Amino acid sequence: MTAMKMQMNATGIEHAVEDIVAWLGRIASVVAPPVLRVALAVPFFKSGLTKWDGFLSLSPAAEFLFEDEFKLHIFGRAFDFPMPTALAFLDGVAEIVLPILLIVGLATRFSALGLLVMTGVIQLVVPEGWANFHLPWAALAIAIIALGPGALSLDHLIYRFRQSRIREA
């Protein structure tokens, strides 16, 4: 094979690889956001389900955890939660509502931010869980905040609807 033919083959292979990489990027940009949203939503939603005995009826176990078991570990000391019943209720609501919003992709960045804040509080309650749970949850939340909801989301649908209304006006 001549040097010129080898050069042309190499260029053809380079272009093929570039096309494949670009295609993978387009597919991942559609698939990654909903996968990230589901991955973050599932553990919080499952935890939220354990907090309730019925519609807006906080389970005694949830109240007990916030009143007696959960402590904030700050500066080498353990502190009780202020207003434990109210915080248990708020936590239970957030662990149901925020994951649902994430799954459907509505208020996605704010929902991810809420779960990121919750992850930070959980880190203060269970400091030894950082490597196995809190770090991956935080990474997922930050990725969702950075990437946004993606094309397969209600946020995207609302954005497109608003853009079409602006163009019509």
C-alpha cells in the first residue's frame, strides 16, 4: 500500500471514530439526565415511604428517630435536632415530593438542590456513610444541577412550550 493510500485510510478511520464518538455523545446527552434523576430519586423515595403510616400521618418510628436517635455531629459533639417532629414531617414530605419531581423532571435543578442539602444533613447525622452513600448522592445531585433536566423531562417540555409562545407573540 502506498503512503498516500495509508494516509487516506487513517483519515477515514479517524473520521469514523469521530462520528461514533459524536453519536455516543448525542445518545448520552438524552439518556444520562433521566438515568441520573432516577438514580438519585430511588433511595430518597424508598426512605420516604418508611416515614409514613398513611396520608400525611407520620409513623411513630420516624418521630422516634428524629427525637431520640438522630443527632447532628458537629465539631466533635452530638446535638439534638431542633423541633424534631416538625423536621421529621418536613423530611418525610421532602423524601416523597422531591424524588417524584426528579423522576418527571419538574423543577429538576431545585429538586436536586433540595436532595443535595438533605444529603449534607444526613452526612452530619451519619458521618461514617460518606463513602458508600453520601458522596455518590452528592455527585448525582451536582451532576443533575450542572446538566439540567435533559430533553426527556417536563421542564424541557415547558421550556419548549414557552419558547413557541414567545415566537408566536
